[in-house]
Amino acid sequence: MSAVNPKPTTGPEIEDVQGSADTRRIAINKVGIKSIRHPVKVADKACGV
């Protein structure tokens, strides 16, 4: 008979790189964002732009 709540297994540890600096110097338009202008304006239903 199998256990009702078996002990969960974990995989290998993966380094958290989300906040680390990217030193590859890839232009932002080469990673999927095209013709971006700064400052970025975001449409908002409540307040317009």
C-alpha cells in the first residue's frame, strides 16, 4: 500500500541569477523588444497614459 503523504523529493539546486548583472552587452533590440523609447509610457484604464 502506498503512503498517503509521501515525502516530496527535490531536484538539484539551481543558482538564482535573476538579480545578477548581465555582462554580455546584448542590445535590448536583440532580445525581443523593438523600437523602445524612453521614458516608457504605459496605458492605464483609470488614468489614461
